[in-house]
Amino acid sequence: MVFVPLPIFSLGLKVQLEEWGFTPVEIAYSATQVIKSASDSPPSLLLMDGDAMKESDLMAIGQFLKQVQAEIPLIFFSKNPHKVLQGKQRTQWLDSYQWLPKPCHPEQLWQAVNRL
């Protein structure tokens, strides 16, 4: 599942993941969509743009993952990763995650996906 509130970026990620054989790839533009979709069918991977997300979205997704005790690997894209997830309360629900720079070369994404 791709949670990026920027349509061009999320569609680009969707196309790239599908070219690599990942299907289905679902796009969510809000934390509510992520939570509903993940409740129905937990994704095997969650990609999120940390720079474009509101803190309330990040916290809502984190609380959901903690409640369902889902171990969904996460990849965060960010220009400044330290700014996105500052503080222990924001990261306590992360079991497995990778940071990728923004912009990100496709090879970096491929490596990150395969490490998780």
C-alpha cells in the first residue's frame, strides 16, 4: 500500500512497484483510507511520504498498527527524516522500517523493499 498524499509521487511508486511484480498496489490519500484498507486486508508493505503527512495522520496510523499488533514493514520517504519521527512516542509502534531520501533512485527503493 502506498500512502502518499501527492498523486504524481504515489502513482509513480505504484507503477514502479507493479513493474517489479508487486500486486496489487493500492494507493491511499488519507490515514482513514490506510486504516480502512489495512483493516480489510493487511498490506505486506506500507510506503509513506513523511514530509507530506500531517502529524495526526502519522499518529493515527501508528495507533492503529499498535492496536492490531500488525507487523507491517514501513518505508518512509523524507528530505529530513529526523524531523518526521522525532521522539520516542512517534516511533514506539515501528517494528521494521527503512528511511529513503527524497528524491529516491529506483535502485534504492528496490534494495529497501528487499531488506524488509
